Amino acid sequence: MDEADGDHFDVIVIGGGPGGYAAALYGASAGLRIALVERDKVGGTCLHRGCIPAKELLESASVYRTVRHAAEFGVHVGEPSIDWSATIDRKQRVVDQMFTGLGSLLKGRKVEVVPGSGVLEADGRVTVETDAGSRTLAGDAVILATGSVPRVIPGFEPDARLVFSSDELLDLRELPGSAAVIGGGAIGCEFASTLADMGASVTILEGLPKILPGCDEEIAKVVTTSFKKRGLTIRTGVRVTGHQPQDGGGTAVQIEGSDPLFVDMVVVSVGRRPVTDGVLGDGCKVAVSPRGFFEVDAHGRTGVPGVWAVGDCIDTPQLAHVAFMEGMNAIRDILGEDPPPIDAGRVPWAIYCQPEVAFAGYTEAAAKEAGFDVVTAKHRFIGNGRAVIIGSTDGMVKVIAERRADGTAGRVLGVHLAGPWVTEQLGQGYLAVNWEATVDEIAALIQPHPTMSELFGETVLSLTGRSLH
Ligand code: FAD
């Protein structure tokens, strides 16, 4: 279709991932007329190549682990085995179900999904290139939500045979006997955990001195110890330089100053690059930073009036739930509601490896670096009834509070968890940090028993100077 001057919308959103579709759904629920331009599938990385498929595979790994230990509970099921193609098929069914649901939601809210690649022109209109031609949309506001793609390192270009980024790995058709995971961040640890649970011999190769950079040191240690106990190898402070495919299959990963590592496959998980190339037409004045992100202020406004940017294409934590909130905030800003800016240091983080990790707020080191006098408390899941019942006790809760002038613990600055189901337990820690609750305020509230979440209450209670278990 060729249209010199297409339909007019209140808001045009370019990119249908969590940032873009959240803006579209939320904006439509506020009565705005929205066009959502998407060149692939609505749902974006999160639904098709990220959060949802990765967590589904981790859940399959968790079911396998549970069944392997069923005899401990007196449940005899024989020797379990993995039908990986059935696992991958289930993963796809979950994704497809969520995709259909999202499509219905968008349709129900009368969001017009425009298929094709969107380009923001200098005059503020959006050109959408499709196989069938181009269409021009006009809007009062534009939200850029073009997301990110996996970073590639030279010498390790993904080929879906020996080298995999997250995009290819989530469609893996055959389980490897061994794997090297380059990058021990959140996504690398999730993949390493899945593959190890599924029986592969896994080596994590991390350039920094520890895995899970950004996590509290003691929490990262819990994961390191637990991974090692499960047979994963962790090599930190290493630099990979390339790999040499082997005649008999597999490849040899070259590591500076060390013998090569022979593995069946390599997973590259070294972060994600923002997608900003090709999104701006000639003369469009939206600024792009040297690292490739759209530049925005605390409200997500670009320097061009009427244009916002949200999600992984801006330099904020690359998380789906952060993208959701940024998308909603952009709409609220468009509506003149003056939403409070997101404090990147206090957003919730959830990592679904085994053991899981979840946190919000300052790590102990970051709090001290920021000048706080801190007092901390830790409680381990080994002392928690529910964790013992389910037979998963690796992990701890750590709470960091500000030390008051009288030496007692005051405001909660950070809550850090590693252990069973902690991604489901962070809620109250997140609220505590963001409402700037004090340990006394939290300790006065009752936690249900027996739950794993009561370990947070116990940890806070001990910061009052008294404790129970
Ligand atoms: P994206 O989801 O990348 O979506 C951008 C969309 O824009 C894409 O659909 C793309 O096709 C479209 N697009 C790009 N350019 C154009 C254009 N010019 N025209 C039209 N369309 C365009 N986050 C969490 O919070 N929790 C997790 O557990 C988690 N797990 C993850 C696991 C993996 C393996 C990966 C890779 C990521 C994970 N993430 C997780 C991160 C999360 O997926 C991203 O933060 C989130 O998807 C970002 O949303 P977004 O809308 O900014 O971008």
C-alpha cells in the first residue's frame, strides 16, 4: 500500500516487545488511539527469544531434578529420562499460548498492529516498510521501543551448530554432552544451569573475577558454591580468543594462556546490544549515545519534542519489567501526569538459575561505596522449615540496613536472596527498599508460617537486635 499521508494516531509505538506493547495496552486502556509497528512478532525478545522460553526450559530442568530425587520422598518412578524434542515442543506451546493471548489483548483494546519496519522521519511521521510497500503514519507522539539483540564476540559468530547465542539456543534440537558458556551473567548462568540439569558437562568462562557481576558478593558466592556442588566448572578471569572446530565433532575453545577446552557446543552470553540502526530517518534529531542507545532524560523523553524511547534501546536495566514500567510512564508523561522517574538502583532483579537469585537495592559493597554506614543480617535456608520440607536448602537471605546514629538498624537499603523460589519472594523486599521501610516497621508485621518468605521476616527481625530461630 502506498499512502502519502496515512492514518492519524494519538501515539505511534515502534517495536512490539514488552516496552512497546506495554505502552500500547496501557495507552489504549487510557483511551488513546494507538498504532503499534512491529516487524517480527508482538511480544519481542521477552516472549519469543528471552524470558518466557528460557524460564520454560528452566522449569523442565526443575521437573527433571525433582523427579530424580522423588525416591527421597518415597515416590518411586523409575529412572527418568529426557525427551528433549518434547521439552522444546512444550516450550513452544507456552510461547504460542502467550503470543495468542497478547494478540487478543491488543485486538480487544483496539490497538492497530502495523506489520513492518518503522522509521521515524525528521518531520515526526513514521514510515512503515513492508514487503507490500510503504505506509506513512502520523501521530501526536511517538515511542521508540526497538529493543536489543545479542552481542557477538569476534571469533564466536553464532552458527546454530557449534556456536549459539540465546536466539539459537532456545530452539536447540539436540542436547549436548558438554558445553562452554561464555559469560557468567544472569542469562549465562540460567543457560548453564539448564544444560547442567539436563546432564551436560558445563564450563562457565567469565572474564571478570566472579560470576553474576552486579549481585551482592555473598549471594554470588552461594551460586558459585552450589553450581560447583552440582558439577559445573566455573573459570573466572579468563579471556577467550576463538575456537577451532574438530574433525570428530565439537570444537576447541581457545583460552589465553591456557589449554584449549574441548566441548560439543559454545553458548555466547555476553550481553545485549540496543537496536537503533535504521530506526531514524535522514535528518531525524533523536540523539544516539556512543554505546548505541537512544538518549533520553529521566522521563524517557528524547531531545525531540513528542518522541520518547523505552526498554532495552535506552541505557537502563535491560529487563522486561523495567521496559513495562518505562512504557507505561511514557504514556503517563504524554498524558501530562508527571510520573515519578524510575530509580534504576532500586528495580527488582530476578535470575532463575538453580539456586535462584533475586534482589533490589544496594549491595553491601555499593552501599558502603555510596557512603552509608551499614548493618547487615543473613539467614540461611537450611534453617527454614519449608525449604527443608521441599529438600532445597542452598541459599540465604541478606538484608542491608542503614546504621542510625545510636548504632541500631534503620532504613532497609538492600534485600538480596539466593535459594529456592526466591524470585517469587522478592516482592516484600522490593517494597521495603522502595518504600524506605525501617527494620522496626517490617519486624512488626506477621509472616505466614511455614513459608520460605518468612526467612525475610526473620532476617529483618534479627536486625532489631532480637530474634527467633
Ligand atoms: P524487545 O523485547 O527486544 O522488543 C523489541 C521489538 O521491536 C522486537 O519485537 C523487534 O522486532 C521490534 N523492532 C525493532 N526495530 C523495529 C523497527 N524498526 N520497526 C518495527 N519493529 C521493530 N528480562 C526479565 O525481566 N526477566 C527475565 O527473566 C529475562 N530473561 C531473559 C532471558 C533471555 C535469554 C534474554 C535474551 C532476555 C531476557 N530478559 C529478561 C530481557 C528481556 O527480554 C528484555 O529486557 C525485554 O524483552 C526488552 O523489551 P523491549 O520491548 O525493550 O525490547
